[in-house]
Amino acid sequence: MNSNKYWDIDDVLADEESVSTTILNEGYRLSFLDPNSSKTQKDLEAGTKTDLPLWLASRLISHKFIAIDTPLPYREKYKKALLADPTVVNLRDKSAYYYERAIRLSGMLEDSGSIADILPEIFLKRVKFFLRRAHHMPQEESTAFIKKLTAIEKQIFESGRDAVINYKLWKDDTSNLESIATSARLRKKVKVT
């Protein structure tokens, strides 16, 4: 977790996402990490597959205790679907923190370049798409649409929609026209003198 985002709830939730791992070395008294281990078993055997939160996996991989299995949404097959048309893929089904998780995993996976290279392109295409929709989408439709967006996409979409609403309110407010006319007259007076 980045120290400047220590109190950021989205950062904490992204670190809580679980990843599939393989234990590389025997772990003394660590059987509690594997929910499938028997109650009598105390040690975690090498080769055991278990899901761990991302924050724990990042610490353990730095000590070469585990290997992280590439999650399905970051594999080559999924990459091809994203490159074909990123706007139709429901990333929220894969993870509410898809981008944050991909960034954290990029340094830990052996084939991390596959998704890390295309992540900015995917993000920009998706943002352009749903910001265009934010300008024209009725409130009823936007509720269903928002359910398919990741956490950061949702924030951007709502900011875009709020900006459109505020612009329309400002545009329709006649008192703004009077203040604009007044400021224009003041500018003319300043130029004359």
C-alpha cells in the first residue's frame, strides 16, 4: 500500500482482494492460511494452492515464499477480448478494483507485461466511452450502467455527470447572464482608460 494513500478506503479495499497462490516452501504452523487444511495439520506443505489477500501475497512473494497464479482477467485470452472492444467487457464482475489490482500485480507476476502494457489504452477507451454516455444518459439508465463500472470508473462517471448537471444549471440561470454582461462592460471601461 502506498504511504500517501494510507487512509484511502479504496486503496485498503483493493489490497483486500484475494489472489490465487502456490506455496513454494513448507510453512511451519501456517496451516491456518489454507481453509482446506485439516484441523490436525499444523504446517503448510510446499505446493499447496490457496487464496491470500493481495497485501499478504505481496509481502510473501518478496520473500520468495509463494508464487502468484495469474488471475483470469489478466491472462492473454482476456487481454484479446479487452483489446477487441474494452467498452463491452464488464470489468466490475472480475474486480471492483480491476485497475488498482492490475497495477499491484504487475510487479509480482512473471507475465505481468501482458496486461500492464495495455492497461492505459483500455482505461482511456473506457473513460471516453462512458463520459460520452454521462452527457446524454437519463438517470434511470445510468443506475444500471454504473453497476458495470469499476470503482475508479464510477467516480469519473459521476464527476462527469455532475459537471454536465452543474453546467446546465449554470447555463439556465439568468442571473449569470447579468453578471457576464456586467463584467464585459467593466472590461470595456478598463480598455478605454
